[in-house]
Amino acid sequence: MRPSEKRVKKLKVPTPGGRVSYRAPSKPKTGTRSCAYCGASLGGHRVARAHPNLCTVCSRKMQKEKVKAYAK
């Protein structure tokens, strides 16, 4: 692999002055995702399919609240 192929492509960022500057792309987040509600790590079986950013416990909680809202 040549060095030019290995290099990360820089992103063009327009500056306020009208010129274009280049910056390295942000590093992708490593590690596991966590629940948006309680902060539990979403590893494997804890990811709720209905709510991709909640754990199963919180997604059930949300579902119950939704049902209550419809019942009114």
C-alpha cells in the first residue's frame, strides 16, 4: 500500500473569509452505544428493536406511556 492510499482524505471546510480550509474527519466513536434514557450500555440483547437508542426496559416504559396517552 502506498502512503498516498493510506492517508485519510481531509474534509473541505469553508472558512468565514470565503477560503476553504481542510481538516481531518472526526474519529468514529468507539465502544458501545448507550441508552438515551437511562445510560445503560446497549450490548447485544439489550437493544430494543422498536427504539434503536433505548434499552429494552426504557422502551417498554415508553410504550406504556404511549398507550396511556391513547387511552385518555
